[in-house]
Amino acid sequence: MRVAVYYNNSDVRVEEAPLPEINAGELLVKVMASGICGSDVMEWYRVKKAPIVLGHEIAGEIIETGKDVKKYKKGDRVFVSHHVPCNTCHYCINGYHTACETLHKTNYYPGGFSEYLRVPEINVDRGVYVLPDEMSYDEGTFIEPLACVLRGQRLSALKPGQTVLVIGSGISGLLHIELARALGAGRIFATDISEYRLREAERHGAYAAINAKEDVAGRLLELNDNRLADLVIVCAGALSACAEAIRCVDRGGTVLFFAVPEPDVMVPVPMNSLWRNEIKLMTSYGAGPSDIETAINIIKNRRVNINEMITHKLPFEEIGQGFRLVADAKESIKVIIEPHKK
């Protein structure tokens, strides 16, 4: 079978690999669609693990089941979660599934950018979801990223009517805008340095899109009845985005760091100001089982507009171009690889 091996953002090679053999409790899945995530092109993180087969936003068809698998059958259309929690540790019991050590160690093989993948028994047990009949494979690639967005907004306790500012209007930013709108947020503002993405933010529900090169806090006050944002969601890893978020959050508000800078970058925090104004800083990482289930229902019921986010659908041979499109962050939003399309 063919796999796409990542060496760096400019060097992703289609190579041959053996078709995985499955054990009694495992599945063999034919990958029909695989999304390129923004995290796939975080070169500072990925290069140290190269060469590697990446990909974790997949939807596909089960073509073989191990003899002990009873819950699924050949022909089932599925989304498969690459990371799964143990569900029994201290962190899982307290609702922090994404802090679970098991979640950080589990994965399917060899990765989502392959024609076929082996689903280990633990993932079969708690990480395989049959797609609703009305959900396409393309839509299935949005399950994991939307579930991550859901977790972030759930943890930040977004309330109907609140003002939201999304910093960074790539795919995660647009999903945050769509979800916040669906959950009843009040005015939703967005920023980016790309005029293309600012237009996309407005198209997906932003009340106003502000160029990040402007005085964002000042513009927010002008457009929002002299108030800053109740919830600021950071979807850009630049240090400047972190500083902007703190400038733009209102008293009693929350800053959610959905994206963060590189590990060696320290973020200055004006602790006294945060203390006086009771501002909360928080993070979210990944998605738990309940987030995935909710994401499937939201997509199934068409509560978010995801299909218009798909800007490129590429055959396997053009995956290198797909990585360049995502890494360049210009006129692309959702790039989907179709391993079996010619």
C-alpha cells in the first residue's frame, strides 16, 4: 500500500509500505478521506519525529475485522479516533481525559495519511464511531477538529449572549466561530493578518473581522458598545496573539489558549491586572469521548457549516502540495487528501 512519509513541510514523500496485518481484536480500515491539520505542519514539533506517517482526521471503511470483534462489521463507514483514554485513571475520572497518559501514547498504525490503517484493540474498544448515513467521508474528517473546539468552548463555559473574539481565522478559528454562533453567543469578532481569512470569518458568522495589524482592542470597543470580549479564543501560536488576547478580554472574562507558542517561548502575564479584574486564563487540548459524540451529532444535524470550509480535495499523489497549502496559510482552509481517488 502507499503511505505519505513526512520529512518536513516541503518534503512529504509517497512511499510503499506493507499492508498491516490485524490481530483478533483489531480492524483494518480503508482510508477514504484524511484532513491535513494545522498541527501536522507545526514543523518545530514534527521534524524531530521525522520520518513519520502523520494524519489523524480520517474517515473510512472497515474492510477486515479480527475474529473477536463483535461491535463492527466489514463495510461499516467509520471515524476512528487516533488517541483514546483509559477511562479509569485519576484524570479520566475527573473529566480530564486529554491529560490521560494512555491517550498520549495510543494511536493507529501507520497514520492517517495512508491507504489503509490498523486499528489497535484499545482504539476498537473506545475510539471507533460508525458514521451516520447522512454524513459523507469528507464531513467525517471534521469530527476530530470540531470535537477539540467543542471541548475548548465547554471548558471555557461560553454562555449565550456573550461577546466572543477569535484570534486567528484558519480552520480552527472558523470552527470556533461557527460553534459559538450555534451555541447562542452574542457578537462574534475575528482577527487575522490575511484578508482572505478575514472574509472567510465574516462568511462563517463573525459580526466583524478585524485585521490583526490594527488596534484590535480599540476596534473592539468601537464595535461592541465600549466593551471588550467576554471570551477570547486564541487560535494562533504567535506570542503577539497571546499578548493581544490579554489586551482584548473584558473584566470577569476568560482567555482560552486553544493554540500556544513553541515550548521554549514564555508568555508575559500582567498578573496584577488579571487579579484586579478577575480574568481567567485557561487552555484546552484535544478531545474526549463525549466531545467526539457531540461533534458527530452537531455535524449530522447541520448545526455548523463545514462543507464550505473545504477548499481543496487532493489525490494521494498531491499530498506534498496539500502540506504546502496548509503551511503557507494563504488561500486555503480545509485540505482533504483522498488516498483512493485518481
